[in-house]
Amino acid sequence: EIVLTQSPATLSLSPGERATLSCRASQSINTYLGWYQQKPGQAPRLVMYDTSKRATGIPARFSGSGSGTDFTLTISSLEPEDFAVYYCQQRSYWPQTFGQGTKVEIK
Amino acid sequence: EVQLVESGGGLVQPGGSLRLSCAASGFTLINFWMSWVRQTPEKGLEWVANIKQDGSATYYVDSVRGRFTISRDNAENSLFLQMNSLRVEDTAIYYCTRVANAYFDYWGQGALVTVSS
């Protein structure tokens, strides 16, 4: 099973700042990585898939990069609605697995 | 608008059974694989089961195989998860999800399943 390790666990930033979230896979997963955003009391929402493709309705301030084992989700300028928990997920190997999450909180 | 609405969650004793349902709307169900994904504070997000468009293939995480059964009724726009021999560790929020390219592109609001004596 592929283990995804996210860092940091918590990111404390102010609106307007840049957020950089990391996800590392226990072995190479090519570019088959997605990111989800989850707000309190809500279901996760797909943000990015195949490393760098934005899901429907996701604004351009979200971008993704990486390949192999190291991946990054970047939010170029945080808006109030971006403060949430973000999870990565790989689809390269069965079973699909998720990371443990990074919380982006207001500083 | 794509909507997935789960129902059937609740409190059940260890060893008991529960059936979750998911009503799908806003898209043509038969065109998509569907999945159940669960979430707990301890283990986070965990994929549970997949089912192919026509129901001819199903897949399960090892921990539920033989106890859970995923099924669908495309004519009724519905997805199901029959959960038998429930364990305390099955306690979670269960999400019905649509699958696109092996990612979960739409999620329901979740159904809470609590297994406790």
C-alpha cells in the first residue's frame, strides 16, 4: 500500500499570503496525485487531479506540481474561503490511499 | 447540478448490519464508477469499495471484504452499501462518491455509522 505523508500538519498564514503544501509518496506514483479541500462539517471537495489539473470550478490561484514521490499544492494568495484541511490522494496503485491532511489556518 | 444524498446511517451493535443508500441526481449514473469512502478522526480518509458502471465488477479494501457489499440500481439512480458483521472500528462517516479517472470528483454529505454496544 502506498503511504502518503503530508507536511506540515498545520500551516498558519494570513489572507493574501502564499501557501505551499507538500505530499510525499512512499514510492513513485508518476503524476497520479490529487488534492481535496475539506471545510468543517462538509465533505471533501476535489481541487486538483493528476498533479496539476484543476477540478471544475477551482480558481487559478490553486496550482499543483511534482512527479514521482514529491508533490506540492500551492495557493498563490490565500482567500478567506481557502482556510481548510487539504488531503492528497494517489490513484497509481490499488488501493487508492490518502494522506493524513494539512490544516491551513488563519494566523 | 450533481447531487449525492446518503441515508441509512445510525447506531448498531457490534456484529449487526446496516444498509446505506445514496440517491444520485444531476448526472447519468450508468456512465460512472461509484465508490464509498469513509472518514474517522483516527484513520482519516479511507476508500472502502468501488463498483463498475454496470455493476459487473466490485472491489473492496481488505478490512471490509467479505463483510460489506456494494451494489447499484442505475434505473433508480441509487448506490448501496450493505454492511454486515459490523465492528467497532467500522465507526465512521461514510461518503458516497462519484469516480472520474480514479479520483472522487463529487461527494455526498455523509452518513454517520456508529458501531457500539
